[in-house]
Amino acid sequence: MEKTKGVVKSLTEIAIALLSLAIVASLLVGPSNMSFLGDVVGNITDLVRSLGSAGLAGLISLGIILALVDR
């Protein structure tokens, strides 16, 4: 079980690093030039907007997401 947790943690760290790279690349060259990654910044903006409009449920969801990423 510990090995599986380690693998999941490593994959999560890689995914966060790739997401960071995609955000920076999208901001540098613009979303129209990032056809293979899509509109990363727009997707994050939409996610934050939908969590914000959900009220308390969105706030709880955001707390859970942050707790999972912080592990």
C-alpha cells in the first residue's frame, strides 16, 4: 500500500509540474498557439468561476482539492 501511495504521489507531482509548464507556456505564447494543450488558463478560470458560484459547496470542494494536493 505504501508503494502505491508513493507512485500516486509521484504522478501527482509530475502532473502539477506539467500543469505549471502549460500555464507558463500558454501565458507566453497565447492559447491559440497551444493547440496540443488547449486553453489551460481558460479552463482554470472556468473551474474557479464554477467553484465560486457554487457557494459553500464550492468552498468545501476547493478545501478538499487543496488538502489533496498539499499531501
